[in-house]
Amino acid sequence: MMRNELLKLIKKEALFKKRIVLSSGKISNYYIDIRRISLTSKGLYLIANLIWDTIKKDNPTAIGGPTLGADPIVGGVCLLAHTKKKKIKGFIVRKKPKKHGRQNLIEGKTLTFKDRVVIIDDVTTTGSSLINAYLALKEYKIKVIKAISVVDREEGAKEAFKKLKCPFTSIFSKQDFV
């Protein structure tokens, strides 16, 4: 039910059928801007619930991902977890450490090697942004138990995470839109 509702919302509000250059550098005939959905109350509610249903049995202690796509989703999942009386830390992985303040690459509550981390992103093509977040966490000896994308464009992300021996899943895939 929620998945179908979110799919309709994405198709109506976030799917653009036009030639565009993606962040991976690839050219596509369609673009999905999940931020147009994740930055609305209804969209975030649906995304957070679907992600929570995907991860709750994994007992994660933290959830995060690359800024900007993961930002609202992290907040939504953390809020939802709280309503279910579950503790979960949220974090965001920057592209580069800040040049001022604490100069963090990873923002949010401090993660440790004991954490069970799920990483998320709004849309994956090759998965490079999510993989960079994964590698940043690995440098700090943080265990990533699962990677999730709201939409996987099926252009290499799943295979890349398989090579990293990290389970990868998505709520939607290319077939849902083309």
C-alpha cells in the first residue's frame, strides 16, 4: 500500500522524462528528483516507513548517508524509530571534511566500531556517492550492515556493493519508471 502510494507520488512529482547528465556523468532520458518528495511531509513519511520496514529486523544502531540525498531521509527514519521506542543515531557523510570547526567528514552523533550501520541514498546509478560514504565509514572501522537506495537506476550500484560484500537493496528500480 505505502509502496504503491509512494510510487504514484514519485511519478507525479519527481519523474522528469528529458535528456539529462547525471552526477555519474552518464546521460539519461529520465531524471528522478527524490528531494521533491523527501522534503515533503507525506513523501518523507512514506519513505521513512518503507525504509524502517526494510531495516528493523537488522537492529541497526545508526543510519546515514551522503549529503544531500540522505539528509531528510535520515531525519525521517530517526524520528520514526523514536516513535517506535527504538534508539538510532543519524549521521551525514560530507564529500570533504569542513575546513572550519571540528573539520568533520561524518556529522552527527559519534559512531563506534560497535555500531550496526545502515547507509542510505535517494537515488543510485553507479552508487559512487553511497560507496564513498561506505568507504569513509570503513576508514573509521564502522560496520556497515546494509546499503539502501530509494531508487536504483540499475547501472552498477548493486554490483559494486556485491564486490564490497555489503547487502544492497532499493525500494524501487529502473523497471518501475521506464
